[in-house]
Amino acid sequence: MSQITLIFPDGEEKSFESGILGAEIAKGISEGLARKALAVKVGEKILDLNRPLTESGSFKIITATNDDPDALFVLRHSCAHILAEAVCTLYPGTRLAYGPPVDDGFYYDLATPVPLTHDDFEKIEKKMAEIIKEDRPFTRLEVPLEEALHRTEGDKYKRDNVDRAVARGDKIFSFYVTGVPNAGWEDLCAGPHVPSTGKLKAFKILSLAGAYWHGDQKSDQLTRIYGTCFADKAGLDNHLKFLEEAKKRDHRRIGREMDLYHIEEHSPGMVFWHPHGTVLVNVLKDFVRKEITKRGYKEVITPEIVDKSLWIRSGHADKYDTNMFKTFDGDKEMAVKPMNCPCAIEIFNQGLKSWRDLPLRLAEFGKCHRNEPAGTMHGLMRVRGFVQDDAHIFCTEEQIASEVSDFCTLVKDLYKVFGFEKINVKFSTRPEKRVGTDELWDKAENALEEATKLAGLSYTLNPGEGAFYGPKLEFVLKDSLGRDWQCGTIQVDFNLPARLGAEFVGADNQRHIPVMLHRAALGSLERFIGILTEEYAGDFPFWLAPVQVRILPVSEKFGEYASSVCAQLVEYGVRAEIDNSNEKVGYKIRAGELSKIPYLLVVGEKEAAENAVSVRKRKDGDLGKKSIGEFLEMVR
């Protein structure tokens, strides 16, 4: 019999007969390990303990721990299976579609004979607990196509899954049974799963949502049940606390409470910025504008609707056609721009440029529109209309490294102001679907790698995730809840300038094609404001706060003095407003605290007589009486 070689985590290599089970290897090490084992991993494949091992490679035995993503993957996949069984048992006639593990848990898309609500969660969880207590084995059955068709007969979604697998070339299909084969409950599934239902110790159903079969809005609408699962109760409890804290910080709730913005059905995925939210947008723009102006950027504005032929020439139509909003000028098809880069090249092309003009840094707070699927939109985090702090740098090949390095410094400087000190960088290489030759991609990837060395950046490789025109760096920041957000990017592009006819005259008096660096520091301003809202829980630092000072007259008699104080603050550049309500001052103070106003200034008889204000600072409380000049110096 043939042999396989497995490399254990400590580096030791061992040979085994091909076909040995992972469970047998675990038992050979120790009975205790065999009892704890959930699955094994060979290379990048996670396999059931009772799957025959036929390939050599790195090898580990997966045990139940909250620190191992592989363990959580198996636990959550198995828990999704148990959720499906519980729902099918409680609601006969339920049809199952798809139930994968995801980053923080799992979900199952299904069609039930009656609508499900949150009131059903307790009943479903109780049935899941019963299935777990029975400690039934997960048994894998591998069958040929004919039997797979027989087992899925009359089951619309599972039969569709079989048909898609056939189209991929699959000839063997796997079903998992909880219990005795042909007598227990079964589901078409690729696996892997834990050895038995009793291995699942801590789970929770979290929410319901609508979903479409295969994400197609023209297809069947399904119910998606979200849940999570951990190795133990402590892990689950910590996660539920995290979710509760995240709920408190949800930018959608805070956005309503602070009157920042709204999104409505008349314009799905488009943001209606209210006065306070508009302040945030403009403060961010002014902040970025000031920083990039010091670094030699020139700001431009380009149209939002452009002849579609431009997008065909650039290659964007192949990539984004289904996500582009279209309109017509007579019989000419026009497109609302999904990104800004072709328009930047159109500006570059006006008048022949010299090598002395490079690098030319064209910045734009460009409004883009993408027809994102309805089910993917989420507050400010994913919208159909958004503004990017975009820029396109036209340069020579020799200037790539220094320009990318300077941009990396800019990103770090900007993020540091917001308190984001830790930035993870991903290096995304050529995707399968791309424009340009391999030779140009080699040059672009090598140039970007050289630039990271000059910038002193460490990065993780993200193979195949580059833009269709060039490799990119992605800047991922971590917020106070430990969540990752990809914001800034820079891409090295040898392709689009050539496709759109960009040229410059070099020192040799010959025409050359410039390199274009696409870059955004904050990325989408909508998303970045959503991130900041959750990072600060709406308690923005003074310079960002939509309203920095609220003046609280103790009665109507002091309204005129309050207006005088407000005028002086506004003249000084402070964003101030007056609470002219008829409420008592204590109520006004509480309202100001709830609105997260950094400073509250109480004005009454003594303050008016002394041209002063009584200052309350958020979280610090009463700071006493100060002259208006002293207060202005305090906030300067």
C-alpha cells in the first residue's frame, strides 16, 4: 500500500499508510487527544476525523478552542447543520438552501411554510439543545450522481446545488447524516463536521434577515437565520458582550440620535446628509484638503455622467457593467461613473505634458455611484452613492517608489490623528480577470514591492485580489472593538493610461506613457464617517464634533446675551448653537450630554453681568465660570 508523509506542527515528519483516518492518528498519540479532536487539517483542507487521508502535506489535529479559526469553522458549520435539522423538525415542509460558516458565526438560508420571527428563537434553540444532548454521530455518505438525484428529488434548492456541482465536473456527492445512515436526518453538504452533535457546547441564534437564492433579486426570497457558536460558554459570553457593545456603537442608531443623516426608499443606498452630518463631511474634506495641498496635490472636479464608450475603452465596462447606472443622451448610452480614474486621465490629456510636469498629482472628492445589490447595503458602510478622497498621480517609472512611499506616510499621518495607530497592509496581486500583459504586471508588482521597502512597510500577501488594471496596497485599520476596516488603497497602473491615450514628452524629446497611481487615503467618506461614529460611539473629538458648543440660557430673559455669546464663538470659528427651549436648565444639560456636545455654556444673570459663561465639559462636568476670552483660549 502507498505511503503518505504528514508534517506535524512541531516540524516532525511521519509516514503513514494511505487511507489512514485522522481519528486513528489522534488515538495513536493519546486517548485524551482523540477525545478532544474535532477534525484534522492536511495542507489547506479541513477533513472529518473519519475521512481517509490520501495526500501528503502539513498536518494538524484540530481541537475545540476559541483561538483557532479552523476549530471555529468546523464547530459553526456543524451548528448550522443542527439549526437546519431543528427548523425542519419544528416546521415540516421547510426547504433548505445553503448554510455556511462565516467570520463570526454561521447562517442558513431556508424557505419555511410559515414566516419565522424572533419569538421562534427560543423554541429552535431548545430543539437544537435536544439534538446536541443526543450526541448523535455526523456520518458522511458519498454517493454517485444517480443516487444524489434520487436523494434530492422534489427538493428545489438542493437539486439546484447538485446541478451546479455537476456543471463544475463533480461525479461524487456527499451527504451528512446525524445518526444512523438512511435513518437519521440528512443534508447535502461538502463538510467537514465534528464527530458528533455532542461536541457543540455553546451556541446562540442571533437574528433573521431576508435573502435571495444565489443572491439573485429575481429569484426566490428566503429567510436567513444567523447564529454563532464557540468552543465554550466563556467564548460565547465574550462574543455576546462584544455584540452588545457594538450595538451601542451602531452608526445607524447614533446617526438617527445625532441627526446626522438618513437613507430612504425613494433613493435606496443614497445618503441624505442633514446639517450636522454635512458638517462632518466638510470637516473631513477640509482636513484632507489641507494635508494634501501641503504635499503638492492639485484639486479637480470631473463630471458624474460620461459617455459609456469611455468606460469600454478603459475596461471598466467589462468589470462593472452590471453595477453601473445607465442613462441616455438621445440614442447615446451614458453611464454614471462608478469610479473617477478615466475622468482624471481626460484632464491629463488636455495639453501635452512634459517630464518636468511629473509627478502630477490630481486630487478629487469624486462622487461615484455603483448599483450594489439591495441585500448588501448597510447604513453608511455600503451604499450606492459615495464620495472618495481620491487622487491620481501621473509619474515616471523612476518616481513610483518615492510617490508610493510618500502616500504611505500620508496615510499613517492621517490615521494617527483619529487614534488609529495600528495599520495592517495587504499586498494584492494580479487577479485572474485583468487587462495588460504579464510583462507589465511583473513591472507593476516589482515596482510596488520596491516601494514598500522604501516605505519600511511590512505586509501580508493577498494573492489575486488586485484591481483589474494593477496591483495594490490595502490599508486596514483596527477599531476599538477589534474590527478590521479596509479604507486606504494605492494601485500601480501601467495599463489605463495607454488604453486612454495618455502621453508625456520625456527628457529625450520622445513621447512616453506615464504610470498612473490610483490612491485614496480615507476611502469612501461615507464609510469612514460610519467607522468614526462607531469608534467614538458618537462622542467625536472637539475638532470633528458637528456642534462643538451649546449655549444654555437659564430663562428667556438671557436669550439676547446667549445670542451675543454665540455670535462671538461663531466669529472665532467655533460651531455653536443655542438651546432656546422652555425647559429648565437641568433638563437642557442632560439633553446636551445625551447629544454628546463637547462643551455646554450656561448663561444667566451673573454671567451676563460679568460677560462670562459657566462651562461644563463633557465627561469632566462643571469647570466653573470663565470669561468669554478665557473660554476661547481654552478651546483654541
